[in-house]
Amino acid sequence: MAILSVSRQKSLLLSQILPVRTMPFSLPKVWVTSEELHLINGGKSGEKDTIFKGPTAPVTSIAISPDGKRLLAGCWDRTIWSWSLQNRQPLLRYRGHTDFVKCVLTLKLSGTELVVSGGADASVIVWNLEYAEKLHVLKGHSRGILDLALDPTTYPPEVSVPKGRQEAVIFSAGSDRGIRQWRVGVEKAEQVEAGKPMLVHDTSVCCLRFDDDEDLWTASADGTTKCLSRSHGFLPDTTIQHGDYVRAVAIDEAGGFAITAGRSEDIKVWDRGSGDLVHVYEGHYEEVTGLVMLEQRCVSVGIDATVRVWSLKSDDLRVARRKQEEDRKALLKGDITGESTAAGDPSVGSLTEEEARELEELMQDE
């Protein structure tokens, strides 16, 4: 399982990282900068081993083609870039959005590989991957789209998808707080129950994730993460009060945990059934922008330019909780200062005034 992460600066070591993704196929892990895409041994310390070049504007999202041969990246320049994973050469660019491309995913229907993208222009576009041909433009959102997710009941994960499948349902969410569903095929695409978005949050919905039970988890700028139960018509079954602005949610199926992160900089581990807080991991010193699971390890990325790995195994959680409690007691006694030694230098990766303004526009609501 590969990790794909998106960063925001010229230097690999000075990058401000946006989302992170796991992808199928036996690929290295991917770290993407605003001008180069680096394949590295992510999740652990390691040297970069492959570089993909092209974009001169920040990259916001990445995906791998269904056949595992192409890397695709959504960009601030309003296009989707693509490269051959075999020789790293740039391939087609997909042009059609009128604002930032925020999210991309790929799938294969009726024997045709497709790209689906969501943009700050509030549109979902379906493309023929092979020819960069725009097949469908879907309208319904009133503000920018922040995330897309394939319904696993219509398009099972990874290699189990039947070859003859002709359509799939895609969920989209964004700054208008609505979650919409789209039935997508090569010949036709339409909104499911047009005019009836799911409205379960007070403001922007930043992240959509399906769990193995095929329920939908959401992360929102209203400070909550919710589990929307499929069997109850996607009404909230569990609500987690993370606090502040929640950017990402991940599910640890083996441990029964939901993990949330965002503007508060902490990684919070919750009992996914009860919604009770289990543990808070600390380490990032700026906003956390993405989470993915690798077995019982949670990988987080953030604006502080770091990739961090947190164990969710019961023994490791027990040790972490005990250490945190010991540190808390020592702090109360005055034995330690409470100052972070892991934060590093906040000035690393500093942006120009113009870059900072652009990044703020991307990170805020549309």
C-alpha cells in the first residue's frame, strides 16, 4: 500500500504538506511539492528515489490510474497533470476547471478509465483518462468542492471491481456544507436525488471517508466528525466533538478507533462506537491537513512540513497514555517546562506574502 502526500513549497524538506492518501499497487510512497513530485520511502525515514516534474503552482490532490500506470495530480493552475509511473515523463493535462482543482479520484467503468475531479469552481468533472476528454460537467454545489469519495457498494475497493461494471456513485462535499451523490457512467452522469443534499454539518465539509461497514465518516469546519449510517439513510449515528476546524478523519478498523485532526494540531483517537476520547497525540506544531491508515499506524501530515506516524496498537497506546499522564503530573509539579522540543523551527518553509495569501485562500472556506 502506497502513501501519497501533497506538499506546498519548493524544497522537499521545507514543504508545507496538504493531504495524504493511501493507494493500491506496490508503489513507493509519494511526496509532492509545488514544482516536483517525489517518490520516497514515506511513513519512515528514507531517501527520495524518483522525481516527477511539471507544475509550477501548488498541487492539492493526487491519484493513481486504475491500471497503476499513471500518476495524476490536481493543481492550483486549474488543471490536472499526469505522468507515466514507468518513465516519469509528463503525459496529458486535463483542462476545464475555472478555479483550483481541489480533489481527484480515478475509476474504471465499461472498460474505460475515468478521472473525476472537484474544483473551487463548484463543479464535478468526469474525464476520459486516456484522452483527457471532458465527458460530463456536474453542477449542484454552490461553493467549492473539497473532497470526493467512491461509494463502496457501487464500486468495491481496489482490485475486486467487476470488469463489466457500468456505473458508480460518487459522493462530493465542500464549502456549501452539502453532501451530494452522483451516478456516473461513461455515457451518462447525473445527480442522485437532485436538489436534496445531505445537510448534517453547520459549515464546510472537508473530508469524506467510507469505513469497512460502508458507512460514511465526515470531517467539518464546524469542529465535528460524524458517522453517517447507511442503514439509517445516512443520518448521523455518531458525532465526535473534536473542536476547532477538523480537516481529516481516518478509521482504524482493527482497533475500533476513529482518528481526527485539523487546526488544533493534535491527533485525537476516539472509540468509534461510543465517541469517547481515548488518547491525544501531540507533535505537530501547525495545522494537520491529512490522515491515512497503514494497518494500525496512523500517518499524519501538516503545514509544519512533517510526516508523522502514530501507533494505535493497544500496548503502544497504553504506553503513550501513561507517558502523557506522567508528563502532566511532572508539569504540575514544575519538573518540566512544557515547552515542545519536537516543534522545530516555525520559520522553516516560510512563504512570501503573496504565497501565504494564496495558501490562506486555499485553506479557508470558499
